[in-house]
Amino acid sequence: MSDPRDEARDLNAAEHVLGVEDADARAASQARLRNDPAFAADVEAWEARLGPLAEDAPAEAPGAHVWTRIEQATGDNVIAALPRPAAKPVASGKGVNFWRGWAMAASAVAAAALVGVFMLTTPKMAPAPHHMVAKVMGMDGKPDVVVSYTTGTKNLMLTPVGDMPPKGMTPRMWLMRKDGSVMLVGDVDMAHPERKQLNPAMADEVAHAKGVMISLEEAGRQPGRKPSGPMVAKGMFSLV
Amino acid sequence: MHPETERRGTRDAARAALAGQLVLTGKGDRAAFRAVYQATSAKLFGLILRICNDRETAEDVLQEVYVTVWNKAEAFDPARASPITWLAAIARNRAIDRIRARKPAAQPLEAAAEVADAAPLADGALEQSDEKRRLEGCLDGLEPRHAAVIRIAFFEGRTYESLAEREGVPVGTMKSWIRRSLIRLRTCLEG
């Protein structure tokens, strides 16, 4: 190791690996990891230095259902067969629901709409809690995002596994409904996994959706009721 | 064969097998992926559980970790990283991301401190890798309180602020403890 070390950068890497950064500093380091190969090399070196501490972690068996979910989320059986030509516009005239909208209580308008939904689609038997998984595949056949949803807890989980979007573009996720319409989910952060607890209206939408698709939109462009950019990935839900 | 040599041989073989299974996982071999999960999930779950401090959350994170492993195993290079170090880095990253994303208020982590503070068990020391032994040797060279803080940071994923509060020292002091310790560890490990 004769090359002169950038001490500040190396210390930044050490702190990142140890995990002492707050959320903002951590996000900054994660961005730097993607853009600064020297920093990435420092991080790798620190992972090798501190990683052996993990040997002290006590072994603890996870529940058996975890492997079942992993198998579902990684299996080829959830890959979408080629779907209909193009998604039709959404029928509903509701406002845009972004992630925060999904996680928060429904607005009065949405609540009213929900009453309508309930009246139309009355009491199917309350289904036992189940787990739904969609592996969202790009056109190159590689997975971009794994979406999983547990009806009991109403937890929707997004695990990005694909490449970062091209500069100036944002991947935007849409729910594919059974009637062929789509509904905006929100922009996908390809750098971090996300988990959201859905409000009842959204939970119902997801529970009855066919799958999800991702369009590639110009960054900062306000979403409409359907994608403006090309569809770049999709995946159908399968039940676990 | 000397028992210690034999033990080391077994450990190296296990590690090589795991590295091989990870490489195969990167080529899409599902049986190998399953073997990786069976060999490592309890350890990674223990690691994640300590950071998240909640079983359900930890199981979610564990799921994310192995989905990531399946999709990123191609990038694993046995010449550059030990399989456990590579896996543990993914697990800690995902777990810390998860706790940073939630409100900082609700984190009663007192129970977790016990194990992090404890010195490694004598028996367990036999199972340690050479890298781990060297690291322990270097940690022993630090001020005991500083070494304890490094362990707590590693196992609990706490921020500088949270560590400072726990130890009852100003954040600036905590930063200088940790930074100095990290630099000393690096020097020691490279020496």
C-alpha cells in the first residue's frame, strides 16, 4: 500500500462501514459509493477489516416462512408472461397517490371512493393473510425490483436489485389492475429498499392487482394518470 | 494431525465450500443458493436482529438480504472477500438502512448492549478465523472503553449521537474516540 491515502476519504469509509453515520450522512456516503471508485475501494477494505467481528453475532434461527418468501421472490415462476399490449388509462379521477399518500390515512375523497368500492365489490370472504410477490423484470430479462406484500400486516416491500436509472430519468411504478387500467404507486428509489404500511384503500388495491410495471420518466416530471415514458419492466404477482 | 491444525483445516474447507456455493449462486444455481441460506441465515439473522431489535422487521430485512444475495452474487469475488464478510456487509447495510429510515425516538436497545460488551467466549475463540483473531488483538490494544464502543457501534448500528448519549459524553468526544480508534485499528491491522 504505497499509494498516498486520502485520509479524510478513508475515515469517511471507515465511519460508513462501522455504521455510525446519521441518515443524511449515510445517504451521502451511499451516493459517493456509486460515483467514487476510490471511496468504494476504501469501503471494501474497511469491510474486510471490521467484517470479522460479525463472527461474534449469536446465531438465531429465523422463521421458516422467510425462506419460502425468498424462494418466491427469486424464483422464475413469478416472471410475467407477456401481458396485454398497453395499459389503458385509469378510470378513476382521483389525485396522484405518491408513497406518502399510500402510507397515510386516506383523504376524504379517497374514503368516499373506498365506500364505493366496497359497495361494488361486496364481501368476498375475508381471505386468510397471504404473501404476494412480484419480480419486476426488465426487458433484458434481469430483475429490477422485487415487490412483496403481506395482506395481514399490509406491509408492502420494495427491494431494488437492478441498475441505477440513466441520469435525469426516474423509474416510476404502477399497479396493474385486473381490468387493464393502471394506478400510480410512486417513484422507485433504486438505491434503497423501502417498506410501507398501506392504508386500507391502497391495501385493497394491491391485494386485487395483477402485478406492477415500471416506466422510465424524465426526472421531476409530474406524473399523470398513466406513464408518459416507456415501460421498462414488469412483473405479475404470485401468491405464496 | 495437531487438533488446532485439524480445526483450521475444517474451517478453511467450510469457508471454501461456502465461497464456491456463492459463486454458483451467482450463476443461478438454486441448490447452491439454498445451501448458502442454510449455512448462513442464522448468523445473519442474529446480526440483523441485534440492529433492528424487532423480530418481524429483522425477518423482512433478512428476506431483502437474500434476495439481494441472489441477484448480486455474480459480483462476489472469492479472491477479494471472505464469503461471511461479504454477506455480513450486505446484512448490516440493509439493517442499518432500515433503522435509519424509522423515527430515531423508538429505539430501546438496552438489552442488546450485554452481548456487545461481552468479551468473546474462550470456547468461541477456537472457532475464530485468523482475521478475527488479528482484529481482536488490535481491539485489545485500544482503550477498553473505546473498544467497547466500537463493538456496540458495529452490533447495534448506532449513530454517533446515540453512542454519545449512551456513554454520557459529548458527540464531539465520541467522534474523536471512534475516529482515533479506527485509525489505530487500521495501523495495527496493516502492521
